Amino acid sequence: MERRYAKWIATLLLVAAASIAAAHPDSRCTCRNRDGMKYELGEIACIRVGGASYLARCEMELNVTTWRKLRDGCPTA
């Protein structure tokens, strides 16, 4: 009987740990474009650096926000 409760509690703790790990990142974490605009994690922006432009997504890497390049060039309307 005790063994059953121990397994149940261990499973509950694993599920709780997994849900904490998968929780939405802190909304205070943002990326900034060169023009000073803030972007939340997951947002996509056109980045222009040194005459080149590319599409990038604001992401978290090792507890630091960064721009992850998605493709060269930016869409034009």
C-alpha cells in the first residue's frame, strides 16, 4: 500500500516539474530592434544590419533574449 502511494506521489511530482518547465516564459523578457522597439518572445520582426535585412524571431537562449534568423530578406507589402 505504501509503495502505491510512493509511486503516485513520484508521478505527481514529475508531472508538476514538467508543467513548471513548460510554463510560459516571463512576459518581461523582450528583444529590442535597432530602432528601440520592444518585441515579446515569439514575435517576428525584420532586422536591418549593415545594409542587409532578414526576418528573425525573438527567442530565449541560455536565459538571454536573442534574435533567431528565419530567412534572408523581409516581406514587402
